[in-house]
Amino acid sequence: MAGQAHRGRFEHSATVRFHEVDRAGIAFFGRAFEYCHAAFEELLAATGLDHVLDGGAWRLPLVGAEADFRRPMRMGDRLRVELEVAGLDERSVTFRFTLRGEDGDVRATVRHVHAAVDADSYEPITLPRELAEGLARLSLIEDEG
Amino acid sequence: MAGQAHRGRFEHSATVRFHEVDRAGIAFFGRAFEYCHAAFEELLAATGLDHVLDGGAWRLPLVGAEADFRRPMRMGDRLRVELEVAGLDERSVTFRFTLRGEDGDVRATVRHVHAAVDADSYEPITLPRELAEGLARLSLIEDEG
Amino acid sequence: MAGQAHRGRFEHSATVRFHEVDRAGIAFFGRAFEYCHAAFEELLAATGLDHVLDGGAWRLPLVGAEADFRRPMRMGDRLRVELEVAGLDERSVTFRFTLRGEDGDVRATVRHVHAAVDADSYEPITLPRELAEGLARLSLIEDEG
Amino acid sequence: MAGQAHRGRFEHSATVRFHEVDRAGIAFFGRAFEYCHAAFEELLAATGLDHVLDGGAWRLPLVGAEADFRRPMRMGDRLRVELEVAGLDERSVTFRFTLRGEDGDVRATVRHVHAAVDADSYEPITLPRELAEGLARLSLIEDEG
């Protein structure tokens, strides 16, 4: 179930569950954001950065999200969620996700923009270096060395 | 709980629930899309178009969604969700949502793009006239004469 | 949207949302527990005890839950959630919930058993007196004199 | 990710996700029912009975559910969900689930009672023979021969 880094991207899988589909047997669109966030959670776990989500000194809340839905995701579909780093600056990191069916067809593309904040004040901070280091370790960004 | 049309927009309310917040007591970002979709559901109910979501001949799946998250939505927050029509063409309708706290402060802005499809084939169709008529009846778009 | 105390019970309302129903247009059974928990949240808010859910010194996690599902809850249904106190002892409080449709028909009955724990250690503690006092204030239990 | 039959029980795994935990970093209790239902979905897929959830002639809605929560399920926990058949009669089937952490410790036990209904009328029907056959094929019940 855990994701893996693979040629400049990190991959994770998700199965569309009964409680996630709607009247038409199709995943409610909001579920796509959950599948992508799960891939991000596995990415953090793979870099030892899961404290960011669970009581650490800084956090990475979403400040923006967008999605294009190309084809329905149906109950039971085994999805491949591909995560790539689309941007990284002083304050934020942007992930691009591609959700594919087992046939490789794109079902949706998603972008998440996360900004670093202090865990207590929720004030913006400079993106901690350990994040870029973790992303480089997984070959998701070029080594900054 | 039902929303109401009000000076060119439709309003709905939502309370941030315990099961919707995360480790930091803040609504998981994906919930914002659910709050907005609930406003859309109330809009459909107010225009007698709820069959669109529940077994009718055509449907209005999301083809795009985006959100900017400005300030945290915390557990127990009573949110006002304002819905406006941002665009309407042959094939799709775009809603713009503004989520505000009780103080009136903007917490997030969201856009949903819906396209009309045939309920069986899921092939795109021209937006049925009854939708524009319903939106006009609630003064969300100008009467088409 | 906030609940109210009423003849020995506390009432709350919930609308079955599109993202909560399944392939058959019926609320996924797990949603019933969310509707009931929302009533509990409103109860805590009404007694000024919401800190229990949000960073206070003690917490009230669920240690047991059960439900009987009598009739389907369908998309758009406006449900009345009635909360009563079914039991109260040194360590735990049990709530009984009745979910009714607009016609008054029972859709489901639910029981939640909550035990008091220390917020840090998660070790069981004696139910803090302020909880019984809050329940008495809303006439959900007899005054303890 | 798919479950497997194993010495009289069927096993599935689930990871506690960020959007499923609450303010204390602990899975909202209602998520346990979702993890168990996912195991049931994999069971149906393994027996070729997934049509029961997706447009077939009969359905298996929940008529009862109960859970005992023993120990917190925390964000990132890799859970093993063990499914066993606790009862089977003319009208209903009861599954018993045990949720364990990676250490083998029991986090929760859950029971789901499903009754067979006609997909259109939602009236109770005799449990179709193909269900018992499927359960026997996975060695979850004795062969009825």
C-alpha cells in the first residue's frame, strides 16, 4: 500500500470504495483530493517527515487546490496516483498528481499548493530545508548541493 | 438548513464537524468542496431540479474544481456559503463560492465547473434549458427573455 | 442548525448529502454515526463543553457504538436526530439516538458509549462533574441535587 | 491492496489517513466501519459478487452494526482487518471483523449484519444461494454440499 519513488515521480495506489461513490457509481469528485493527499502522506512517510502532519513544529496546510476530471472513477477501480513536484519556492511547494486507471488512462489531474506555517501561530514561514532535502532524496527534485 | 436566493446569490450554511477536522482542529481542505456541493444541492432542490442528482435523464458531473484557502476553518465554525453563477455556456455552468466565517471573513473561495451529460452514456449534451430557467427564477442569472 | 433541548431530549437536524449516499441513492450506513455525533457536538456546544472535543484537559472518546437500520435514508432527506441519555456511571455516558424522517418514521436507532480519558495519557478517568452538570442543565438527566 | 482468504478468515489492510483522524490524531470512530466495509468489498470482488454493490438484481444493505473500540487507531497506522462469518441464516449474514495494529494488538472489533433485499423494491428476500457458495469457496463457511 505504501508508495514508491520511481523515475522522478512518487507512486501510490488507491481503490475506489463503495462509500466514496455516488448515485451513479462514480467517485464523488472530492475523493480525488483525498487519494492525492494519501499519496502525499506516503511521500512524507518515505522521507521521515510525517511529523509535519502529526504534531511537529511546522505544518504544510493547503493554500490552493485544483482538479480536472477527465473520466469517471468507478467503484472498485484500482487507481495509480502519480505525484510529481511542479514547483518549489521560498514559501510553498506545488505537487502535480495524475490519477490513472489500470488501463493507464488518465482519470483526473490535480494540483496541490502547500505553504509552510508555524504549527502554533499558523503564520507563514520559510519552507524548512528538510523538505527540499527529503524531496531530493527521492529524486523528485534535483539535488541542490 | 435549506439555502435561500439573496441579491443575485444563493446562500447556504454549514457547520464544521468534528469528523471533518484534522490533527490541528482545522477542516481538511477537501471538506470545502463538500460544503460547496451541499449549497449546490440546495440550489437544485430550490429549483425543483434535484432529479439531476438522483436518477434523472441527465446529470451534471464536475469537470473542474479549484479552491483558494485563505484562513483556517475550525471545528464548530458556522460558515456561510455564498453561491454565484460565474459562467454559463452551451455545455457547462460554473459556480463561484465564497465561504465566510460568522465574522464575515473569507475563509476560502471555490469554483466548480459542471458539464451536462446523458445519464446513461455519460456523453456530453447541451445544457438542458430547464437549468438556465431555474437559475433565472432564483435571479442568479439574467432572464433570457 | 444548532440543536435544542426539548422534553428530556436534545434535538438536532441533518440533511442527507449527495456525497453521503451510495450507488442506490441511500446514505452509507456509517453516515448515521456522523449525524449522531454532530448532535452530540451541538449538545456539548449548548453546555459550553466543546473544549472536550478541542484541546481540553479531558476527552470523551467512543468505546462502543451500535446501530439498527430500519428504513433507508435517502439523498435530500431532512432527518431529525433525537438524543437522550441512556446511562451515566462513574466512567462513561451512553447516548441513545433516534433518527427520524420528516414523516416522523424511525430510520435508525443508534447508541454511543463514551468514556472519559485524560487528554494526554488517554488513561481512563472518572467522568468530570461538569458533564453531569451540563446534562442536568439541559434536563437530559435529573438534577443530582 | 486486495484482501485474501486465509485459514477461515479473509484479510484486508487499511492505512489510517490524515483526513480520517481527528483533533487528537486518532481515527474518528466511524472510520472503523469504513475499513471493515472495504474488507467486505474485497471479499465480494474475490467471489465475483461485486454486482451486489453495483447495480445487480439484489443488494445486501446493513441492518445492524456494532463496534467496540479497544485502543486508538492513529494516523499512519497500518491496520490488518480480519473478516470472519459469524452467522448465516435464511435472510441475513453476519460478519465479525477484528482490526489489529502492526503489532497484532486488537484496536477494535466490529459486527456487520447484512440482509438481502430486492434491488428495486428494497423488500427482504431469501439470501441468494450464490452468496453462500461464494463464502464456501473462500472457506469462510463449511461447504454445504
